[in-house]
Amino acid sequence: MQVEDIKKLIEAAIEDCEATVTEAGGKYTAVVVSPVFEGKTMIAEQKMVYAAVNEHIQSGAIHALTIKAYTPDEYSRL
């Protein structure tokens, strides 16, 4: 699966989000920034992202995915 495909899936599933997806050695990392994460736990944020790509994780098209989810305020402080 291509990084652009994963980016599109995440951005289509999560409102007002901007995703950056990278790949190294078959392992993907998604940095996802969205105001909808405001007030949510890290687990809830990750569940939202996993829901967007779960079909591809289960099929094996995505072997490993690290998720870094932030609100716009959190991301601006990095």
C-alpha cells in the first residue's frame, strides 16, 4: 500500500484532518492533526485513525502503523 493511499483514507475518515504518512522498511507512521481530537484520550484518537485503515490492516496490506495524533494546538507546540 502506498503512503498516499493511507493518507487519503485517514483524511476522508476524520473531519478537518491533515495527515502525513511515511514508510520505512514496511512500517508506516501517520501524524494526524485534527480539531476533532480535542478532549479525547490518546486511545480514542488512535481508535479513530485505526478505524479509517482497519480493513487494510486486517488484510495485511498495512503490516505496522504507528499513530501520532494531535490537536492543532498540541501540534503547534511541538
